[in-house]
Amino acid sequence: MATAAHLISSNLPSVKQLQCFLAVAHELNFRRAAERLCMTQPPLTRQIKCLERVLGEQLFSRSTHEVSLTEAGRALVARAESILAELYGLKSDSLATVARLRIGLTRTLNFEFVEPLNQQLARLNAEDDVETPNLTSAQLLQCLAKNTLDLVLTGEKGAGHEDAVQYRWVCREPLFMALPAMHPASLKEKVSLEEVSDLPLFWFARSANPSFYDKCEGYFSRLAVTLKKVKEPDDSLVMLTHIARGKGFALMPQSKCTFNQEGLSYRALTDDASQRLNIDIYAAIRKNEKNKAVLDMQEMLSGNAAEY
């Protein structure tokens, strides 16, 4: 019979590994699963491989065209869902008082590549605390209002939450330009929007992020040229494929410029553009928050930044 000490010292699957496994099991696609978890594919693949080593079983069959569950993988799905459901259920019982704080990160950014936030989040062991990493900033703020999250890191301030949310500025994420490698502007280290005005800009609807949209449109209105705009595809990889084929250009957070494809280039913006085209990241909590741990976390993430 296994002793308590043996159970503690055993090499057991982690919560993060089970979350990654279920994301891939549900999507049957590593790229979509990584986007769902707001992470890149390499760390997701490492989590799956580590889980397979721990269990001594191959969980997925992979080919160049598809991903499928093995028999062991299919058997694990229900068990993993049950285990995670039990863990999430701890929030509603007496053990909730010792549960970790609930952090939400906007999917607009890849926080693995946002300095120095990635180091601060690592110190918080935030990997296992992020419960809704695949949500937009607007959705995260709704979770905050409903008390299902304690703190969220958003891209820009959300409209309509001024009375209920306290924001602290954390840092600024620069925007980069994704453009065709065949375009003459790709030969430069820094590119202005005027230099690519012969291409359409892949752009989004204002309803998706009014604050960020208005910030960018304010800069566009000052340009000597009028930018042609086309609706950006829902899948960012589809958009980048179009760009690699010379179909347009896009403005993307620097931390998201990780997908490499032949014909695709990423360039920094000129100094004037970069001062206006960026994403301000805020640590947001409820205005009436009394939990000292939440307040301390917001203070740590925002450093000495002034309250906005």
C-alpha cells in the first residue's frame, strides 16, 4: 500500500500538464491548442512530452496532417477532466481560503516574451494560476466584475468599467509591422506606414477593442496618405500567410511576432509611429478590493507606476 510520503515524492502529472493535454485533446491541433492557452507551441509540446514520460504512455498520434488520440489518450480525457473539476471545486469549499489568487491574461499578447512581466509572472508561479488565458481584455474585465478573477492584465483600459475597476499602468508593448519580404520597405530596419501605403492594412472592427482602435486611428488621421484597409481574418496565421504572399501588411504586438514563414518579415516602426502605436498594459483589480494579497500583487506588477 502506498504511503503518504511515497505519494508526495512520486513523479505525478502537474495541473499545467493536464490542462495542456485537454486543450490538445479537444482541438486535435497543437497550434489551436496553444492559441487557446495563450502560449506558443514549443512549451505546449514540452508539457505533453513530459506528461507522456510521467505516465509512460503515448497520448497522441502525430503526422504532418493530423493529430489523433491514442487509446491511452482517449482513456485519459475523462480522468483528466474529472481531476481538474475536483481541483476547481476546491474554490467553493473551506480550502478556498488557501487557494492561489486568480490571474487572467489577455490573449492579445504573448506574456512569455513581454519583459519584465514574464519574470514577475514566473515568480508568482502564474503558469498554474491563469484560469482564462484565452480571453480578450473585455472578457477578462467582465470576469473581474463577476468576481471569478482577482486580477487581470489587459491591453488598454476597457470602456464602461471606470466605476468598478482600479487600473495601474504596468508597461508598454510596442507594435511591429508584419509585411511581405518582397516589399522594398522590408530592407529597412524601421518602417513608416507611408512606405507601405501601396498595400492594404489588415484591420479589425472598433467593437473588438475601442480604446486601442481609437488610439491607432488617431495616428492614422495624421498621415499624409489614406490607408486602405481590409478585414483581418479570424485566424492570425491565415493573415500572416496572406501577408507573406504580398496581400497586405499588419500591425502586431512585438510579443506576437514569433511565427516564421518564407516571404514574411517583421520590422520595427519608425520612432514617430512607435510613440503612438503601442499597447499600454494595465494590472486591473476591483475598486473595492480589500484582499491584501491582491493589492500587493497589483503593486508588484506595476512597480512604482502611478495610478491612472
